[in-house]
Amino acid sequence: MAGHSKFKNIMHKKGRADAARSKLFSKLSRDITVAAKSGLPDPAMNPRLRLAVNNAKAESLPKDVIQRAINKASSGDTDTMEEIRYEGRGPGGVGVIVEVLTDNRNRAASGVRAAFAKNGGAVGEPNSVAFMWDRVGRIHYPAEAGTEDAVMEAAIEAGAQDVESDLVKPDIYEDAPGHVIWTAFEDLNEVAEALSKALGDPKSTAIVWKPQSTVPVTGDQVATLMKLLDALDAEDDVQQVYSNEEISDEDLAKYAA
């Protein structure tokens, strides 16, 4: 029975991983299409598209899928796509920002509101949370990109604002240890290009929301918060979810498994 249970557990985890990867590919494709629609369909002439394509390549999105996503921008299929931001509070008063890309505003709103309501949270008014966050650039490099000192030196030369290196365990932003380089919103493309020459291509590059402070969450609220974040991420229209919780390693191991 133990072996059977282990096998079922492995298959369950693999199924979740496969589903997550499939959704990631869909998100990356939509990012490319919207970016191409916002300017020229040439990554060399469109900084937003260049970032989207680089992120897709880092996640091994096939070249033909990338090209189809670019071509789709001129087909008219994206005319009704809207980028919407929702803000709310989760268990323990945690701030949550949800970025949505949708062709159906009512469907997206219903899904986001239901996820909050069913998991101890509530959607707030615009800028009820975001005023306590900063819109910044984030560049992630894997650990093998270089030592902490080498990456720090390259980041300073490139004009970055800050570097956070965790070469031992996964950090809170990615699934693997490495270096997170922060930039000013308007400097992301310039810094990313300079770092690419010094360190090679990054794992990911994005404009993100960075909280100015965190909210401690303990006990059962950790489990409820994780359910909320999972429910939001599972919504097809949701592109990104940001939250500012602070959870101890012990509670994370106990309640977020």
C-alpha cells in the first residue's frame, strides 16, 4: 500500500506540474500577442515584445508557438483583450494584487471575486492596496550565472537598483535558487540588455509589483491564504498574482504543503 500511495502522490504532483506548465505556456503566448499588438511585431523594435519573447524562450516555449503568437496580433483576435488589475485583502490582512488579461470582463471579475470570497478574502477598490507597493523591474538569473560578487558587480555596472542572491534554497520569486536583480520601472530594458552581455540571458525579466512592507501570517491563516493564491492562479484569465505575506519556514512547511 505504501508503494501504491507513493505512486499516486507522484502522479498527482506530476499532473499538477503538467497543468501548471500548460497554463504558463498559455500565459506566455498571450503576453507575446498583446505585446506585439501594442507596437511593432518585431522584437528588435518593440521592447515589450522583446521581453515577452525572451521570457518565453527561457521557459522553452517552441519557436513556432512564439511566431504564431506574434502573427496572431495582426489577425484581429486580440481587439477585445483587456488588461485589468484587481486589488484586495486576504487572510490576516495580506495585500493581494491580481493582473488579468481577458476578452470577457464579467467572467474575469466573477472568477476573481469568487476566489477571494471563498478563501477568506475580499476584493477592494482600485488603489486600495497598490499605493503601498512599487512598480519595478525584476530580472532573475539562476545560481550558475555567477558568484554573488560577480552578479553584484555586473548589476552595478548595468545601472540596477538592488540585488538579492540566494544560492542555497529557492527564493520567494522563482522555483530555483539564484539572483534577483531589481531595477527602476523605466530602466528595465536597458539594464536587462546590459546584463545579458555580461552574464548571458536571464531566466526571466518582468515588470512586477514589489511590496514596501510585509504582513506576518501564522497558523491556520497560512493554509487559507495558500488556497486563495492557488484559486486565483487557477483562473484562466489571471496572468499574475502578487501578495505581501511573511510566513515562517515552520508554518510554511506545516500549513502550505
